[in-house]
Amino acid sequence: MRKSVFMVLVAAALSVLLVTVAMAAESGKMETATGKVTSIDPQGKAITISAKMGGKEAMDVGTVVDENTIVKVKGKKATLDDIKVGDTVTIRYLKSDNLYAKEIMKK
């Protein structure tokens, strides 16, 4: 009986640890940038836009695109192939060591 209780406690502690590690990996601040697409990685792994942020001069914002990135055109699910250089898009991205695009939206 004691062994079973101990195993349950160990399993619970490991679960909490794994959730904490996963949250730390996702830590960072969610940011939004809107601008014109200036480049798209030919392999579909990154997108760069020229965006005015905070009323300052336009600056390039490059984000990593992965399998978790949601792409939408006119509110409907799309792919990165549906986005072209010159399009105006809004990118929601996680600001951390790398900028991972969570969502790319074209109106």
C-alpha cells in the first residue's frame, strides 16, 4: 500500500515537473506586428515583414514558421504558399530567443 502511494506521488511530481518545463519552453511575451512581407524562406521556414512598431521607423521583423504556426487568409485556414512578398499580414509571435510565429493572418 505504501509503495502504491509513493508511486502515485512520484508520478504526480514528475507530471508537475514536465508541465513546468513545457511552460518554460513556451515562456516569452506574445507580440503582434503588421506590415508588408519582404521575404519568405523558400523552404517555408521563415517570413520577414517590414513593420512600424511603436510609432518608430519601419523595421524588419523575421519569425520562424513551424508546424504549429496557423496561417489564415481572409479568416480561412491557408498555408504559407498562399502568402506572397508584398502582401500585408499580421503576425502574432512568441518573443523569446527566436521569434516563433504562432499565427500569420492576411486580410
